[in-house]
Amino acid sequence: MTLANDMTDWIDVAATSAIADGEHVLAEVDGYPVAVFRIGDEFYAIEDVCSHDGAEIASGVLEGNDIVCPRHGARFCVKTGAVKCAPAYEDIRTFAVKLENDRVWLADGPA
Ligand code: FES
């Protein structure tokens, strides 16, 4: 028998219908600024801080699954936080997302 052991607290961020495909909303989780993106019917959350020099990454352009930093053009995968090109070399933190009752919920800390 497996006992449920989900110690994660979840934070209600927005109605799923409030985030259009290709758009995002901002939230704060445990002191981290977080951007929650919708790509199709999937939702992904990354820290809203470029690992190169701290720009607000969500204000950049979303190209497919990638967000392009508005300051110097580094690129990150929104799904994984993985850095895709210089001048950044470190991934961005991600946050778990779940959908429940037509709302988007964020885990209360980084993945
Ligand atoms: S701050 Fe994002 S690429 Fe420099």
C-alpha cells in the first residue's frame, strides 16, 4: 500500500481561462517572483529572473517554448527552465504547476 505523502502547499494563482495561449501571469512564491506561462493547454512556471543579469524574463518575447530575455537575448525553455543560449549559462528555477477546479496552482517553492 502506498500512502499519500504530498507535503506541498499549493498557491491559487489564476483561473485557467484568465491566461490566454502564449500569455503569462506573474505571482510571488516564497519570496520568488514567478512567471506562469500558458502554451496551448499546458501551464509552466519559472522564476521571473534571468540567470545572466537579473532581468525580468517574462517581459521578453515567447518564441515557441522559449522565452527570450529582453535585456541581452539569452533564451530559456519555459517548460524546463533550461538555458538555450549565451550570454546566460545557468538554468532558471522552475515551479510545479497543477490544474484543479479550472484554476492554476503553484507549488509553494522551487522544484
Ligand atoms: S539579463 Fe538576460 S541576457 Fe542579460
